[in-house]
Amino acid sequence: MGLAHLKIGQAHYLVEYKELPTLYGQIRLDSRRIELADDLDDEEAIYGVLHETLHGIWHHRRVPARPREERVVTELAWGLTAVFRDNPGLLKHLEGLLSELP
């Protein structure tokens, strides 16, 4: 159905797709699980993965907890979703650059 695992920093997260009636997804840092709603359309699924990944990065990079973390993550995830949608070659370009790294 989608991703099975996601690595953020040194942590490996199990990705699960399930019924989440009021959420796109959620990250469970303590059990290293990312839960994504199983009924999302393609754009919402991209947003959900990016959103929970950004929460994981926030935690991994030890960005201090902020009352506005959710707003920041939400805006960045929707922004990145739009950039990837509007620039279809961008991800392929980035993958090419990543494949050249040592």
C-alpha cells in the first residue's frame, strides 16, 4: 500500500496504514511507529508522510519544543507537497544527486 519503514536519523519507524477518522496521521516517538490514515487521496498521503516525517526530524534534531510546532510542521508539509506537485522533476533530480553522494 505504501511505505513499510522510514528512517529518521538513527531511528527506524514502522509505517502502518489504518483507520484514523480525524487525522491524516500521527507519529509515536516512543514506539517508533508512524500511523497514516488508510483513506487519503494521493495529495493528502504525500502531506501525511511529510508531516509526520517533519515531526520525527524535529524530535531527532532536538529542536526545542514549541507551542507552535504543529503549525510550523503543518505549513511546511503542505508547502513541500505543493512544491513537489508543481515541480514534477524535482524529486527525481534530488534522487539523482543523492545517488552520487558517498
